[in-house]
Amino acid sequence: MSGFDTPARRLLECTTELPPTMTACRKFAEENAEFLSKNGRIMFTIETVEGLAVGGINLNSIDERNGTFSIGIGFDKSYRGSGYGTRAMKILLRYAFLERRLNKFNDYVLEGNAASAAMMEKLGCVREGVRRQVAYIDGKFMDFILYGMTKDEFVAAQKEK
């Protein structure tokens, strides 16, 4: 993904994106280069059929004992809304539920992030609640809308299609 997309970072990470340092870049590359889950995160690049990198997705907050996880996803501006995100999410959910034998996907969407909320609902996630006023952005406190999906719900949704 191209750097310095503060509007997207606000919606996804509730932060203003700062320029990276060389030390931070090296550390990130070292921690994620081998696709190991020592840090609880497995990172992937999302590419077009032609091999053009258009975004990234990661399996994170993996709790093997309780079978829970989350997914982070981001795209270059020109590829948002084109279906890549939903397709990538389905692939990673299938991997987490059916290959890793995890049982519960948990995530949140910042209030006002209509595109991410729509994708969660399109995937069959259940809106589970609201964590009120947990992020301070642009001078106001904002809510997290909680979403989740169990393995059984995912499998049932795949059979319906």
C-alpha cells in the first residue's frame, strides 16, 4: 500500500499516520518476513490476477487456546470498493476457520466507517454491540461497532451460496 493515507488510518487504526523511521521499518520487516505467528500476526499481500499489489491483509490477535482471532485489511485508494476486500476476507476466514481450526472471529469498525461495516455484514458477521467513546479523533470521542462470526456461522453461510 502507498504510504501516508491518514483518512484511512483514522478509520482503521484511529490514528494519524506519521512518517516511519528506518528502525521501525526494519523491525516490522524482521518480525513479519517469515510469516511466523510469534507476534500473533500473519501478514499477506493482496494482488490482482496480474500480480499487482493492491493491499494487505493480516490474521491477528490469534488466541489458540480460546480459538479467537481478528483480521486487519487495507487497500490503496484506487482499489477500494472493487470487491477485493470481501474476497480476501473470505479466503482468510476460510483459512482461519478450516485450516487453523479457530472458532470465533472478533473485530470492530469505527463509527462512521460505512464501507467496513457493509463488508462485515456482507460477509455474514453479526453486529454484537458497541464500545462507546473509545477513540478520540478530530476532537471528539467515537464508538467501536463490534462484529463477530463463529465457525459454524461461516460454514452455514458458505453452504447457502
